[in-house]
Amino acid sequence: MTSRPKLQEVSDLAGVSLATVSRVLNAKPGVASETRAKVLSVLADLGYQDIPVRPEQTGVVGIVTPEMDNPIFPLIAQTIEARLARQGLLSMICPATSDTVNEQEYLDHFAATHAAGIVIVNGRYADPDVGFGPYQKLAASGIPVVLVNGASETDNVPLVAIDLEAGARMAVQHLAAMGHRRIGVMVGPQRYSSSRLLKTGYLAEMDHLGLDTGDDLTSETLFTLEGGRAGVAKLIEAGATGIVTGSDLMAIGAINGIRAWGRSVPEDVSVVGFDGTSLASVTNPKLTSLRQPVERMAASVAWLLENTNPDLADTVHMFQPELMIGRSTGRVVVETPSGFKAS
């Protein structure tokens, strides 16, 4: 019987990751047929006789997302799917909604079918009433689980996340540098950790700059176009000239609401979005937004799925957003006592 080949040699010759070679050698599911055939061919060329038999069950990586209305969710899911495909892993994108299949039903399905891995994007763990229990149970059963966004810390389940607090601080700094002093924030429901993190970052930077953070400058609404349009009224009434929002959809809704009030963007009110989706480049005016580095985040997700060392269970890979400056933000225009306008 020929000795077991070195993983690195097979990896180099097949052009796949070490983890993929290991999956094939151990007849584990979750590897695309073409990739498996490539690895098996290299093994045969190296004279390896104990060719593993592929199990009847074919595992996939389940990528569970919220509804697809918000473009950041399909963007993250598709980027992760593409990254896993390059590593020879099959995946399935599963949008969870209250009207169709919910998140727990997907988790139950992937547990019953022994999935090769599960990725949950902005999952129910953001709600403290749910927490990390359902995901810890899956990980304990031997299914690799990675959470994406919606939290800043974890409990025995790896997490890849955008730094919402840092993003809020960057947005406030940008607006303050343009002369804005009445800066408001538009966040989602406070029962979600993502909303609390955004608000925490906003409050911290406003306090650091010595700016007013009255309750009238915080608007709690939904992460939707309608939520942004409805939520902006409170901030306009409070005299906000700059607004930080929790999503690009929310920001676009806010711009529509500002116009409905007879105001202009950015002449009267500046707006900053969050996510940096394709929507940011096609709005009028082009949206200033905090872009999530989804390619690098997807690479981190793939690495964590294939490196299931128990020591990595509490791993948090936190990524900084990038401020993409568009035309929805501008210098504040202030009336001087003499009646002239100065910027």
C-alpha cells in the first residue's frame, strides 16, 4: 500500500486549499464534483492506491440570510458563495422570512442533513432573547458555524463582523469636519445589538467632540426605505443638518423624506448611509456611505469554516468600514448676523 501523500504536495498540484484536500482524503461532503475529481486525479498520479469513496450524502454549506430586500444581504451571501466555490465548496443561499421559511427551520434542515457548514448573516442572535444557543448546539454537533454581522462579540461561535461603532464615529467625524454641529442618527429597533452598537458609536464621538446628543437627535425606525422616510421627520424638526443612518436603504428613504419637507440634500441636510452597496452610486445625489469590505469578510468566513479548531470558537474577525464620499454630504451653510451666508 502506497504511503499517504503530503497534503501540501497534493494541494499545490491540484490548485486547491489544504482543507479541501483533507476533505477529499477523508471522504467528507461539501466538495464540488469537479474539484473532488481534480484532487483524486492528483492522488492517482502520485500513486496513492487507497482512493476514498465519496459518501452517498452530499453536504453543502448553507448561507442563511434575512430577506433579500436590503441589497447588502444578497451581496454578502453571493460573495461568500463565490469564495467557497473557488475553494471547491458547494453552498446554498437561503433567505429566511417570517412568511416563508424561517431561520430556525433552515438550521434544523442543515443539522438533519449534516451540512458541511452553516453561515448565518445578520441572524436572530442579534436579539438578546435568542442569543447564541441555537448556533452553539450546531457547532457542538460537529457542523462548522460562522456568524456574519449583527454583533460585536460572540460565545463559542466564530464571528465575522463590520465594526458598527467605528463606522458611526467615522460618519460623525466626517460631518463635523464639514461644519455640522446638529448631527442626528437614525437607527433600527434597539432590541437588536446592531442598532445599539451604531448608536453607541454615534454617542461616543458626539461626546468626544462636545456636541449635543439630546433624545430629539436620535430616531428609531426600520432599516428600510419607508423607515428612513418616516424616521427623518423627527430629526428635521430637531434642526439636524447632518444625519448618520444605519443602512443605504434607510439613507435613501431619509433623502426622500427630506425632499418631502421641501429641503435639499446636501444644501440643507447632509446624509450618510451605511453598507456601500450599489445603491450608493446610483442615487441622486450620489450617496456618501460606509462600505463593508465584503470580499475580505468572505475570505475570513471561508477560512473559519475550514479551520474548525476548538480554540477558534470565540474568534471575532472585526473589519473596519471605508468611508466613500459622495455628494449627499456637504459643508454646512450658516446664516451670519449680518445676513450673509458663509460656509
